[in-house]
Amino acid sequence: MLERAGLLTFFERTLVVTSAEAGIAKPDVKIYEFAARRAGIATGQCVYVGDEGDQVAGAQAAGMGGLLKPVPT
């Protein structure tokens, strides 16, 4: 999806985590912990930005900062 949108160049590919790779789906806290481990940093050093409140809450429950972004209508 990021590649199709021309956005992949803005991200380090190894730090883009999908639920398929992690074997865990959002908003389970384990996927956010998985992403932080992959990055080699603590969850408290991460910020999750998403457009679904339950996923932002999941990131926050894992110890990340979480920001709910508005969805254009």
C-alpha cells in the first residue's frame, strides 16, 4: 500500500510492520511490542498514528504514544 502510494521512500522498509508478518492483529498490544522490538527501541520511544481509535488505544496500552489522525471526508 505504501509503495503504491509512493510513500515507501519515507519509511525504513524493515520497520514497516504488517499483521501478517507479526502474526498478530491490531489492536492487540503484542503487535506494537513486536514493532518496537524490531526497531530495537522501547515502546515508550514510539508513536503510533492511526485513524481508528481502538488501534490508537492498543498502542497506548502497549506504552506507546498514540495519535488519532482525522480521516478526510
